[in-house]
Amino acid sequence: MKNTQDYKLVTVAGYLNFYLLNLNACEDFHPAVRSAAYDAEKNLYPFLDKLSTKMDKTGSDKKMVSDIVMKRRSMLNAQIADGDFTIEHCQAIVKILNEDGLDKTLLSALD
């Protein structure tokens, strides 16, 4: 059971960090959505706080999350370098966090 829960938490960590990385890039590269991105980022903090209290911050969980974040950061950097990181992308990320909401089934691993 612990391994299944660990895997779920690592999946949630990757999911939340996808949004966090994208919002941070929106704040840096698209000033027109900076304020909205900052506001949307606040929606992630309660989930990140819950995740932090549940995850094993040593050993394999930490390594897996680090690997996921580094891979996502590299992909995002390539998207930015290719000119594919658009303001529309940022607006979609902000909309998901402010209006549509995150995946409740996935986030249920935090309960």
C-alpha cells in the first residue's frame, strides 16, 4: 500500500509542479498575464502544502520528484527557446487554475 501511495504522491507532485513551472515562466516571459499568473499560483499553495506534509522528502520520492521537475523544466525551456511558449498558453494555464479547477480525482491522493 505504501508504494502505491508513494507513486500517487509523486504523480501529484509532478502534476502540481507542471503548473507551478508554467506559471513562473508566464510571470517572467509574458508581462501581460503576470498579475493573473501570480493570482493563479496562489491556488496551488494549499495543495503543495498538503503534499509537503505527506511526502517522504528523503530517498526515492525526493529523487523521483526532482527528476520529474528537471525534465519538465528542460521541456519548458525548449518550448520557450523555440518560441512556442505563447501568451495563449499562459492564459489557458491561468484559466485552468482560476476557473476550471485542477483534477480532483488526482488530488484526492492528498486526503
